[in-house]
Amino acid sequence: MGKIAFVFSGQGAQKAGMGKSFYENSAEIRALFDGAEALRDGTLRQCFEGTAGELKETQNTQPCLYLADLAAAVALREMGIVPEGVAGFSLGELPALAFAGAYSHFDGFRLACVRGQEMAKAAAEHPASMLAVMKLENTKVEEICKNFQQVYPVNYNGPGQLVVAGAKEEMDAFSRAVREAGGRGMPIAVGGGFHSPFMDGAAKAFGEKAAAFALRKPEIAVYSNFTTKPYTENVRELMEQQINHSLRWQESIERMAADGFDTFIEVGVGNTLKKLIARILPESHVYSVSDMEEAEQVSKEVGAEC
């Protein structure tokens, strides 16, 4: 068996109840959530009882998902499953960095709040949406994007799936162009055109505010969405650049495989990353952990293979 990696869920996976079973079964995780509630009133209610509309709002999604992701990783660590490397999809990179020791868990929560607020502000200033395009080659999707003024390829997720961000007034025409080319589009449950030029203001503001935090080189490898390589000392720079640049998820996972990782556990909410990695690396061992029951099952299966 090769090396184990945790991969942290990204925005779009959020749902009511996320993190609750971990909160109810772990003292460390309960302290994490309670501390976050003290920093941001209403966080527990949003995590456990928030409506779909409320949780889609970026300023709410990001701090809540940060906690759910980190909780799943901490639960596995308490069960003896410790990764040698991590990666996070978009927002998921923040709990990945916290878990890897780049900053404290509570500073990570504060950073998730800042990131969510700045990205929500930029989204309000530049109305846009995101669409996952499937059944087309990346080059074809890129070609279609060039026919529009403000539609950008942003998330290179895996074989046959490239997410675009576009100005709302152009997305209906873009969707038609995708269908005419033989592809299929699926709207993403996020509140803006992330990882694109729409987020230039958010990236700049986040970088300025993140300068006030104590950031350090992670203690284990954290593979960057932006560069596909592990973070070094340039934590703030890469976190800022990730906000308004394309995410190269498929390349990141392929690089991790080349570095010896063959077991990937999605931690957080849902199994979107699990499905993507299974397509990128069909021979890998892939799991997902969204609650305590899944954590216990995965810890047994992975522990038996170690």
C-alpha cells in the first residue's frame, strides 16, 4: 500500500447537518465548533440547520464547510488514520492547511470567514454563475469560452468535467453552445464566478487581510490547487492566487499519485472528490467520510490495509 492522503471537500457540497455527528461524538471537535461559534454567532445553527438558500451564500458556506471538513479529518486522526499529505478543493484548501499545521484551527476559521466575505462582496459586484461542463474535451470547452466576452474555464476537475465561470447574461447562450457541441451543463450551487477575473478584488483584499495572520510552512505536504505542487513558505501568496485563478485539480491528484499516494479519503461533505479521483486514478483506493459512522467504517478498512 502506498501513502494516504486526505482531500477536503469544496464549496457546492454543503448541506444542513454537516459536522453534527462529529460534534456529538468528539470532545475535540465539539470544542472546535463551540470556539467557532464564539467567534461568529450563528455558525452552529447554519451548520446543523441552515436552509439550502442560506448555505449557498458564500459568506456562510465557507466558514461552515471549513468546520465540517476539518471535523472529519480530526475524527479520522483520533481513530489512528494519519495522512502523509493533503489537498483541498477550493475552500477545502483552508482546512487542509489548518490540519497540516500552516496555522491554528481558529485562525483557519477566521481566514475562511474573511475569504467568504470578500468573495461574496466580489460576487455581488460582478454577478456570475458556474456551470460544470461534461462530455466534452477540455480543449473544446476552452474553444467555446473564447466565443464569449466573460466566460472562463476555471476548474479542471477530471476527465470529461471542466467547470466554467461566466457573467450571468452570457450563461444561457453558453449553455446552448455546449449542448450544440454535444456536451451537458450542470449548474454548481455556489454564489458567484469563483476562480476567475471576477474575483480579482477578493483575492487582493484577502491577501491584505491574511498578512495579519501567523502563517507558516505546513508540517505535511499540502498540494496547491494553483500550482499542483506542495506549499512551501509561500502560504499567503498561494492562498491569494487560488481565489482568482483556475484550479488544476486533476493535475494535482496526478502529481500526488506520482509522489506515491494511492489511497485518498475525502473528508467533509459528500463524495464529489471521491468520484473525481476514481475517474482520474481508477487503480487508487478512494473513500469518503461525511459523518462518524463513515469515519468508523473507513478507519477499519484503511487500517486493515496498512
